[in-house]
Amino acid sequence: MVKKIDHIAIVVKDIDKAIKSYADMFGFKLESKMEFPGGDRIAANLKLGDITLELFQPVKPGTDLDKFLQEKGGGLYHIALATDDIVKEIKNIKSKGKKMIHEEPIVIPNAKIAFVHPSAAENVSIELVERK
Amino acid sequence: MIQKIDHIAIIVKDIKKAAKNYTEMFGFKEVESMTGPGGEYTSFMMASGDIRIELLQPLKEGNGFSRFLEKKGGGLHHVSFVTGDIMKEIETLKAQGRKLLNEEPMQLPDAKIAFVHPSGTENVLIELMEKK
């Protein structure tokens, strides 16, 4: 079962301005900011109490992220829900005939993640996260 | 200060289908169903662990929810933050020259709420909530 909101992802046009806005408005603190060489985005992690926000600024034209910014003006991008057993979640979702973007979890340094297809979840992009 | 996320709201076309979907896919359980003031919309609050998700289905044409559904096909609509002092949050935001959709909190039976205008928050609709 999903247990808590791991983070909420927001697409922004100007990440430095957004970091400052969320700090000024609500007191969010910048935990990390990174840009992967050759990647499609600059990412920043903001924290306030138990709340984590991930900000993404697209840096390459034509990527899905950039299209989201151009077409929708940015905003809420996905929600990440934490689970203890991501393989079980995926199996359950598939057994209901629902589509996953990743049928096998992607292993990242401190977690396993997989995205549910928005068509399965009322046009919401949901990331499942199993933290190590 | 913002203490936690109360809920994330999602606009859907068919609330019964969506509620069944989220229940089956992720194990959400119903907390409360209600129809909004004036019969403008119907809502379904559900929870799994610490996560609360509110599904909203517009029932009338021409309101903000129905425009969101028509324009975007539904999806992530707003994030609700819990604060201990909503008046102080509103004052802070106004002092920074940011806009609110309602400058005075709306009184609900069990809470006071106010919405921050998306223009000040990177195109994210944020609800502030002070619970009684």
C-alpha cells in the first residue's frame, strides 16, 4: 500500500526565482540543486518539515518537460507516493489492467521508482517510490 | 508556518469511476463524500497511510473546476498546506506583493481556508488551511 507523499514535482521556468519564491512565501529550504550533464533539466529539492518539493527547470527544447512548460506554463507535474514494496504495487496495478510507464522499477542511488501511466490515474502522473 | 500537506486535489470527469480506480490501484479508502455549496461539484476524500487525496467532479458548467476539466482534461488541481495561523500566512504573502484568490479566509465547518493565486507560486494553486 502507498503510505505517504514522498514529494510533489513542479515544473518552473526560472528555478532560482522559484527557489526564492517558495523560501520567501512559506519558508522552504533548499536541500540540493543539480544539473546532469547532457540532461534535460535543472532540479532542486526543497524541504519544509515533512514536505518535499522537487522543482524542475527544462534546459533542452523539445523534451517532454519543456513541452509541459510551453503548453501549460509549468505547474504541478507529478506526485510521488512512497511504498514499502514497489514490485507488489506494480503487480497489483497491472492485474487491474492498468498501464505503467515502467513495468520494472528503475533503480536510482537511494530508491526504486516507477511511473504509473497518466491514462490509468485520471490524467495524473504518479511516481511510486520505494526508499532504501 | 506550514506544517504539512493536508491533501492533494485532482479534478476528474467521473468521480465514481475515479474513486474505484484509486481504491483498486493503490488501496485508498474513503474518508468522506460530499456535494459542494450550490451543487457546483461533488468531492470524494480518500486516504492511504498519511496520504489524503481529494477527487473533485464539477457538476455545473462555467465554474473553475469545469473549465479546468474542459481545458486540461482533469488532473492535478491544487495542493493544500496546513498552517497553524492562516492570517499570518496571508499577511506574509501580501507583504511580498503576492496575490490571493481570497484575501479573507473562507470559513468551513472545521477549518479556515484561503487560496494563493497561481501567478505567485509558479502556476501551482495552493490552498492554505487552518484546522479548528
